[in-house]
Amino acid sequence: MSPFQTYSATEFKAKCLDILDRLATRELIQVKVTKRGKTVAILNPPDEETMTVQNLHGFMRGSVLTPPGLDLTAPVLDEPLSAMHGELAE
């Protein structure tokens, strides 16, 4: 059986729990649900939890380069901030 399946809305309604179980176990990779011959939904199993976290946190990892010797903790202003003296910007 193909990991890609298409069901009419009526078939999907009758077999919904079985289809969801097969998606969860990755027996199915994609399920299309049609109504009157038109696709109304596409179901995919969720990513593995570790992959989801990796994609969410650090998805730009490796995309920024800093020149050698750059100290990211060094001050960037030559003068103190006026807020340090209690002055507010208008």
C-alpha cells in the first residue's frame, strides 16, 4: 500500500481514527481528503519532537559569521548613555 493516500470526505469520516493511527506510526506519509473531487485537506504526520525543537530553536544556526577577534561583549558606545544619569529621551 502506498504511503500517500486519497480519501473522499465520506471515507475519511468513516475511517478517521484508523487513518490518524496510521499517520502516527508513519505507515502513511500524506493523506489527501477530497470533497466532490477537490482536495479540501492534506494531513501529514507531525515532525519528531526532537526535530521540532531543533527547527524552532536555533533554526538560523550557522547563518551569521563574526570576524575573528571581534569581542561581542565589548562596549560599543564611547560616551555614557543619558539614561544612566536619569535623563529620558523625548
